[in-house]
Amino acid sequence: MNTKSVVVITIDGPSGAGKGTLSQLVAKRLGYHLLDSGALYRLVALSAHNLNVNFQDEQAIADVASKLHVKFDTTGDATRILLVGEDVTDAIRQESVSMNASVVAAYPKVREALLQRQKDFAQLPGLVADGRDMGTTVFPNAQVKIFLTASAEARAQRRFKQLQEKGVAVNMDELVSDIKARDDRDTQRATSPLKPADDALILDSTSLTIEQVLSAILAHVR
Ligand code: DC
């Protein structure tokens, strides 16, 4: 297929800026496919853990990444993620998996192993790609690039609310320091660090609602 005619919209930014929700909304509004690239790093982390692979062994983790047997099953608005046929949609969101995902994501060989798999998501009529390096590395020729950010405090506050709604007891100071630690790891790694592409529109969602950010993104797309 001639992928030049596929419209690609990249939405990059730090954890908790609202990329996931907004990417889903933009994809739905435009009838485009969706790539949740963070889920791939989470799947590598979960799979490596299940297989008892040593997290210090970059090559062994990269082998897990290249053999990843995953299916994204979308029915209506819901996507279930299947790893070797097992539904791991909720399992990959656990805190332990988040931590291991940021470790495996720092390995260049793992990023290389996942590169083509991510590019293959670019299918007609278009793709919304959510991640950290969508506009810089995976889809450098994307027609529309957004970098969505928010202050660490605002992101921690949103996470605090989500966890409270689930009945999980959390400490706000710990959430802020966890978010800052993850930001540091994502922005300071040597390969594909988190940073806006030169041609990205930078949106700060700190004091905006989801609807306001969605409108800004759709206006930019148009
Ligand atoms: O967006 P997320 O929290 O699901 O991402 C999980 C981890 O993977 C996080 O540490 C950042 C990393 N990641 C990455 O390095 N590159 C991407 N394109 C997407 C996520």
C-alpha cells in the first residue's frame, strides 16, 4: 500500500497529560485507526516478567519485543489487548508494569524491535499515534504533530482523582515525585527521548478541559 496517502496525526507528551483519552477521541471523531505505543512497551514488560527474563539483559528483552504475540481487539469503543490469546488489558496498567515498561523503553534494541510493528499501524484512512517519540522517530513525516503537556502537579492531581474513584488510597506527594521521576527517565534517555518534534504544536492542558484540548487539536488538524 502507498502509505503516503495515509494521514498520520502524532500525539506525544509526558505521562498523565491526557494523550490516551484525547487520542481515542480524535481517532473516533475522524474514523482513524489508533496506535497506543505505550501499550507495546507495557506488553514487553509484562511478557518479560511472565517469562522470567532478566530485566538487565537488553538483548533478551529485545527478543521478547520482536516475538511479541499481541492482538488489539476493537469492538465499538472498547479495545481489549490480547497477549498470546490472554486478555491483559487491565494487567498492563498495574504500577509494577509501568515501572518495568519505562526500564525496557530505555533499551535501544527494544525500541528498534518495535519500530516496524508501530509503522505498520499506518493504514487508510488515517492513524492517530499516541506516545513519546511518534513525531520525532516513528512517524517523522506525519502531517500533524501535537505535543501535549501539563504541569507535574496537574497530572498528579488527575491521577489522584482516577485512583480515588477506584478506591485506591494514594498520597499526593508520592504521586508528584513518581511522575517527576518518570519524566526524568523518559526525557533523559539516549534513544528517542521525550521531546517535541520541531514542527509540533505544543499544547499545555494544565488549565484546559478535555473538550477544550479536543477542539484545539481538531482545529489544528483542519
Ligand atoms: O504511555 P504509557 O504510560 O503507557 O507508556 C509506558 C512507558 O513506555 C513509559 O515509560 C514511556 C514509554 N514509552 C516510550 O518510551 N515510547 C513510546 N512511544 C510510548 C511509551
